[in-house]
Amino acid sequence: MHQLWGEMDRRLLIKLGTAGLAALSLPGAVRAAMAQGFTHGVASGEPGANSVLLWTRYAAANDSALTAELSETPDFARIVGGGSVTAEGERDHTAKLVVDGLEPGRWYFYRFVAPDGTKSVTGRTRTLPAGPTGNFTLALFSCSNLPFGWFNAYAHAAARQDIDLAVHVGDYLYEYPAGDYPSIKQMVPGRDIQPAHEIVALADYRLRYAAYRSDPDLARLHQLYPMIAQWDDHEFTNDTWKGGAENHNEGEGSWADRAAAAERAYREWMPVADTRWRHYQVGDLATIFLPETRVTGRDKQFEIDEIVAGAGDAAAKLKQFAETAYRDPARQMMGAEQENWLFAGLAASAKAGTRWQVCAQQVIMGSLFTPPETKDWFGANMADNVRRRVETSMLAARAGLPFNLDAWDGYPAARSRLLAAAQRADADLVTLTGDTHNAWAFDLAEGGRPAGIEIAGQSVTSPGYENYTRGISDARRVAALRGSSPELKWANTEDRGYVTVALTPERVTANWHNVETIRSHTPALKNTHSMAATRGRRKYDAV
């Protein structure tokens, strides 16, 4: 029944076509709403079978009491839900509320009404299905650095009719000052950020969110689809861990104050619940877990340069490290409390007969090792610092060490605990990942047995391997990486875009959609690569 209702809703949206969706995109209405206090459109998130969270921002001299309205049709002929919420100056004039009492697996239209009767733009959202569910499609996004280019991945996804839920797994924005990352030369004209300096204080983070949320393609995506989201490091600053970050420096105040400001702004500006980790039930088809891997329990990252520093044999130091500190079982990525929550959740989901256990998290879980071919990728005239880094990375690989110690590769004991928990639960684990800016497909294993698959998405705009190994083809890079990294089944190291993940009871299909360009504003696709996994195999199907 719920599956049938979901299909009826989908047909309704397609039938509405220009009448329904065009009603959500009138430029004049958008401009009018923004001029009258609704400055950044609307958004929704945290969907359940009977509820959804709604978000808006209404700027005024004082706190403003807003009314939210939900309807099954875009003309709001019959209001079926809503509520009252205050846009408070204390929360940067943002407002969010959870609307209950909704039907499972249904699309709804919604809007906010200001005290003077002014209406926001109309948004569209949906509840999660309950009971037997035949299909559900996620859109996976990560790493959207505004000055690097246009958010064409958002634009393409927003124009589709087959997405049920957007998932953003982090680096929704970046903290750097203008001209840093990207450099002035790399910046795309018209893609300016505010403030121009690095964001450190609460007012800085708020203004940076305001700049990003003014992007028309991101605004459109939020307007049309519910989103579940979790921060990675750049919502705070680069390489965040529970006690600090690589990019938190002297003169920037206390780490505790900065982290608190970053978390507060995130909760104000994003359509998210005020809990650090949570899960979502998609009928009997999937449980989606959304863990937090940065500021709750993560221990400080290892740095290869620190391990080999000083006099002595670098290879011997790396070998000793690989056999001792690297494998310390006490090191945490999530913390014990969150591990217990996730492991128990995997077991409960599988026991209940839910087909897929989806872990939407931030950093790569599969292992990547520096290939020996790397020494030929930077040319004979590579800078001394690059030469040293390449040589050290190759020594690390020979010692059995991966190259990205900020990922799960830097926390092998914690990764083993998670994958072993999935195996004990007899879970069909699918991890969704961002962070690296490139696209990857990994088979995950523990103790020599399959444990699940990883679908790692390419960035929306942030540069990947192609930016650092110019003149080396994608095919050449990928062949070398696959040769050095047995878990890696496929990769794309040159394109930007997003991933759709189509779930059915017996199959999950990942489609990596690559946009033609980010240097100009166009949603055109370059190509799409697809891979699938069959339930029960816990690895990708043979290509």
C-alpha cells in the first residue's frame, strides 16, 4: 500500500509538470519574497514516515512569528499540516520546526507566512515510506567550494524527477579566505564569498552560510528535495579532530570557542536536527545511519612527516610505526558511545529484516596506497617539497601504510570494529562517502570476508587528482591506484558531479554523474558511470 502511494505521488508530480513545478520557480516571486524578509528561500530535512523538518530565514528588526503551511497541491487549496515558529535574531533570523501527523511516502508542498501576510517561495518535500518499499533513490553530494566554480551538480539534480532524498556528507562550505583555496588565479569570476577573510567567529560562519545559501542552484535543490546532512571538517576548518584542527592557528582564539561557533551556525542554517548522530528508516528497504566522525570522538590524525622527522632511517621508523602505534586499538574515529549506537543499530536493522544498512558518513573507508608509479607523475623538475612527499609516501606504502591518514585508513582498529559489527549483524552494508573530491568504488572486507561496499562520491566543485598531476591521464592514474589498492574496484580522478544511489530490495545501483564543466553555469552532463551490488554478496557485482 505505501509503495503504491509513493508511485501515485511520483506520477502526480510528473503530471503537475509545468503547472506544479513551475509554480515553485517564478523568478519574480523569488525576488519579491527575498525583498520582503524571506532572504534565503526554504529547505526541508529530517524526514520520517509521518514528519519532516521545515526551514526558512526571515530577516526583520525584531523576532518574527511565522506560520508554516503544508498542502498536497501547490495551490494550497487544502492545508493538511503546519505550525508556528519564531525567526529569532538570536538564531540569525533562521527558523525551523518539525511538522508531524503526515502520511508516509508522500510528497507535500510547503511555505511560510510572515506576520504581514508575505509568503515565502513554495517548497516541496516528502516523508519516508513505511512498510513494503520497492524502490528509493538518494542523491549524494559532498565538497562544494563556491569560488572553484558553479554548483552545476546541484542544478542537474534539481531538474530531475526521480530523486527521493538528497544526502550531503560534508564540506558543504569551506572556511578559507578569498584567494587561498582556490587561489586568485583559480577563482571563477562571479563566485565570490563573504566574508573575504577566513571564518573563525560566529558572525563569520553565519555570513559564509548566507553567501553559499544565496547560490541559486543550491537554493533550488533545497527547495525541491528534503536533505539529510552531516558536517565534515571544512564546516569547522581543515582536518578537524575532537581537540583541534590542522587549520586552527595561533591568534585564532580557543578551539572550543571556534568549534562551538561553527556547530551553532551549522544548526542555524541547515535543515537538521540538533543531535550529532541519527538514523532514518526507509520502510523495509533501508536504514540510513548518519554518524559524526569529526568532533565527538576522533583522535588526532597521524602525520607521516612527523613520524619520519629527525635523524635515522625513515623506512625503519615507518615500519615500527606500522607495527605499533598505527594499530592502537584505543584510537577512535567516532567514540565509544557512538560506536555502540551504530553497532546496535546495524544489528537491529538487519534483525528486523530491513534489506540494506546504509552508512552515510564523511571519509573514505576503503584502503588506498600510494602506487610506485607516482614518482613519474610530477615531472623531472618537481619541487623539493613535492619530491620529499612522494618519496615518503612510497616508503609508507612499502611499510604497509596507506596515504590518507585523515580517512578511516588512519584509524584501522576503529574501522575493523565497524566492519566486524556489520558482519556479526549479517548486515548488507553500503557506505556513502565524500571528502576526497574524487569518485571511488570499494569492496570492503574484514578478516578476509566481504563486509560491504563503499560508494564514494566526487566533489561538487573542489579539485581532485587532476589538479595536482597535470599531464597524467585519468586512465593512467586509476590503473596505478587499482594496482596498489586491492579493495579499489573503480575510480574517476578527474571529474566533478554527484551520485545517485537507487535502492531496490535485491539490488543497489550507484550512478556517478559527471558534469561537463564547473567553469561556466550549465547543468549539462559529460557522462555517467554505473555499478551495482546484489543483496547478500557484500561486494560489487562483476562488471
